[in-house]
Amino acid sequence: MDSICLVSVLHTTVPAPEARHRTDRAYYLRVETPVYCGPRLFIMSDSTNIEAPSQPLSKRIVAALQKTNNIPPEQYISALRQELATAQHELTACQADREALCAERKSLRKASKARGFQDSRKEIANARNVQRQIDTVKDRIDRLQRRILALTSILSPIRRFPAEILCGIFHFWLAAEPPYLLYYRYRRLPTLPWSLTHVCQYWRAAARGDPSLWSHIRIDAGTVNRGNFLVALEAQLELTLQTPLRLELLDVTDASRSEYWDEDFRYRPNATMHTFAGILCTLVSHSNRWQTLTLCIPSPDEYSLVIPILASIKGHLDCLKSLRIEGQMMLWPKELENLFEETPNLQEALLSQSMHGLEQDRPYPPFGIAWSHLTCLEIYASTAVSLGILHQTADLEELVVGACDSDDQPPLIDNVVLRNLRRLFLAGTEIVQYLTTPALEYLDLIHGNITILYIADLLLRSKCQLRSLALTSPHGEPDIGAVETLLQALPSLSYLELRCQRYGTEPHCQLLKRLIPLLVAKTTPSDNLCPKLISICIEFPCPTIADEVGIHLCEMLESRWHITAERRFLGSVIFPPDRLPVRSSMESTPGMRQRLNALQKAGLNFEGL
């Protein structure tokens, strides 16, 4: 099963033989059958309700409580604590006895060696007797350690967490995605909330009492083919208690295939499309509660069943705030072009695919959206189409825009002012020359094929106080004058991220080579570029590039650190995501390791070294 959370405040663990002498104090909480594995606290699936016994506490009662997550009876808390204190006192005494016996055994062995074998039979016999006593004491210590661990586990805080804290941990667990799940084609997320109800009575009551735990519903080909999923879905909808729903309709096109790989990598026959239609009908009946919707565009083979059902949600999406469309826009049914026009509360629209393949007479996107209320938008369209959409979004705060210049249609709008835009992500588009963003704080150039001079013009034209900038090295040699002009337009920049881009097998870091020398601090403070820069994140794709940039990097860091305290502004340097090229460069470049180590000892924070 999946890990719930890493709780570092727990000081307890179950009595596992291989963990007797471990002192780790961070433990994983898991939902599974009884398994002992290292210094971890596994919450068992046995939910037996232990009644308070009439007789004094015994080993049987302690073992029964230990194998559940039940709270021990209140009248026995003091007795358990007293028993724990007694066991700890006995453990201390036994450990002292073992040390004394070990010292006696050592002296007997030393005496027997000094007297010889024939004259030391008595000492040898005494040593064997002492060894038996040591073994007896050691067994007693092992039993006491297991007893202490069991009692500590029973008295651990996890059993007394309030329902609010438990549900907070549950939310983190449901939002997490363990790495191993990436190897499965279909994730098990739809079944995860139900796992919480099989731990113990207290956890079941806490999970059932929080409707938001059940509000995230994910539908894909894997869930469609579970025979009992429709029943579980109806029960889950009842547990939501009319709270807003987060719905994901993904991989539904796979539901028309004859077979598929399940999460256990076994072939199973696929359910019919009628099963998926029944699931979709159940969800559509709650469309007035849809708050976020992720929809994969269906294939034409599914139109006969999907279109009539989806068409029924038109006019019932008053609660919808976030919309994500995945798949090919060319497959969007014409019958659903007006599906999202009546969404008065829509704030986020993420349209991940371009308009390639659309007929010339069809707009992008091929469905209507209330653009005026959006605060977050992601589009991939031609410059003319993008400007036409952005002209209607005056309240945007975050924008992701990509190029799709499939036609030569000139833009009809010369300039779009986005007064509230604070975060801008550009994925290979020259639309930036038509934008004005006076409130921009974060700019990310996702791809490097954007003219740097356009970025400098945007910042100078907008007169914004940009605080964070992420740059990707372009293909080809950047103009040194354009790079310097860009840095001159960043007087308020505090965070800079430099990435290298690969074109085939060749990494391109020309921007890195040009930019880092320009950031070397000058003797005159007014001549410094980016004077408020406090954090730099640099990506080295290979040791060769690191060798070429390493010397300039050391000079830049030293110049920005070894200055007077009043002007010291550099605080941290980050090397993500692969640390091997940096280490290789430190080994091959003369003096680089010593120079970086000296900066680190002086107080400069390095992450990734």
C-alpha cells in the first residue's frame, strides 16, 4: 500500500527484532496488514475493538493493543506508563549487569592466558559460567526492549491525534504521488480514500466525517474496467455531502479498446462503453457541484454515447472554477462547441493542445469560454489568435502561452495591456512584443527560441519590478549586447534561474557563458547589474560545460560575496537537478573546489553540492 505521511514527531515504533538497537526518530505511517520492517510504525489493518479487561494488564492485552490503532482504555493509561517506567528501570539495571559480567569475563580470560591451560581450568569454567549469565541477561534485555517498544507504541501521540490533524495528514497523502506509481499505466488513486476506512474505527470515523477527502474523483480506463467501481462511486458521492467536486475524466478513449494493461501488468478484457456511459451519467447528475474539471477529448468512436451525456451539463456549471482540456483540439465535437459558455465563476482555463488539424473555419479553442473572468490561462495558438483572446482577459494574474504560427495571419491588435499579470511563462512565442505587463513579478522562458531583446523591451516598456527570472539558453550564439540590455532592465531582480537546452544530443549553454561574466560585481556599486540578486539557480548539463563556466562562476560568486556587509546581497546558490557535472567540474577545474568551499565556509549557502 501507499505511504501516508512522514511524521517526524513520533518517538515510537513496533517491536521488530532487526530494529532493537535503532534510534531513528522519523517513521512512516502505512496502511497495510501486520508487517515488521525496520524502525517504522506500521498502522495495522486489524480494527478489533479491545474492551478494558477486568484483570490487570497482561502481555495478551498489550499485544492486542499494539496490533491495532485503537486508543488504550483511559483507566489503564497510568498503569501502562508505570509499566513502561518499570521496564526502562529494569533495562538500565540489566545493561549495568551485562557490563559488569563482560568485565569479569575479560579478567578471567586474561588470567587464564597468563597461567596456562593446565593451571587455568577453574578460570575457564568460571568464564563459561559467566558467559551463560551474560546470555541470560542479554535475552532479558531483548525482551525488555521489545516490551518498551510495544508500550511506547501504545502510548504514542498518533493514537490521540484529533480528527482535524488526521484529516490534514490524509489530505497530504491523497495529494502525494509515490514515484513507483509512475510505472503503472493506471494509477490507483480512485481507491485510496477507501483504504483509510479499513485501518481502525477512529480513522474510519475521521475519514467519513471529512467530505473534502472524497471530493476528488478520477475516471480513466483502469477505473472503468473495475466491476464494482460504479457502486463505490455512488457511495463516494454520498460521502461528499454536497461539497464541490474535483473531477478528472482521463484516458476515456482507452475504454473502447478490447483489452488493456491493468496496474498488475496483466491483460484483462475491457468493459463496454455502456459501463463508462453509466459512470458518466452518475457524475453528470452532480455537475452543479463540479469545481475543477479535467477532460480528455473523446475519440469519434465514442461520440454516440459521450456527446448526449456531456451536452446535458450545459447551463449547470455555475460552480466550475478550473477547466483543463487535454487531447487533440481537432477531435472536439462540433455538437459541444457551446458547452462552457455559461460558466460565470470560471477562473482558470488550461488548454494544453494547439490548433493543429483544425479546419480553417473553426475558432481556437473550438468551444466558447467566458474569458473576462479568468485569472489563470494556458493557451497554445498563433500570435493573432492569442492576442485576440488576451484582449478579453483583463484580470489575468498568470499566463502560459506558446507559439503555434501555422498561418501567416497578421495580428489585428498591436498591444495588449495585462495590468494584473504577475506570472508569465513563455513557450517559444514572439507574442511578448505585443504585451505590456506593469505588475509582472515572475517571468519564465520555457524554451530558448525567444529573442532576448524582446524580453528586455517588455521589461522596459512595462516598467515592472521583476523579481524572478528563469532563462533557457537559446539555440545559437546570443547577442552580447542584448544580454547586457536585459540585465540592465532588471534592477529589482532577486532570483535568477539559468537552464541549458538540448538540441538532439548537443547541449547549448551559450547564454550561460555570456551572462555569468556580466554578473561579476564592479568596484563602483552603480555599475553593478542586478544589484538585488540574492539567489542563483544554475543547471549544468554535462561536465564539459561546467568546466567552461566554472572559472567565471567562481569569479562572479566571489565578487558578489567578498564585499562590505552593507552591500552583501548574494545569499544562496543552487545546482539542480544533477549534481554529478558540478562535482566533476570541481575535480577537473584547478582550484574550483577550494574556492567554492571557501565561500561555503564564509557563509554562502550552496544547495546541490
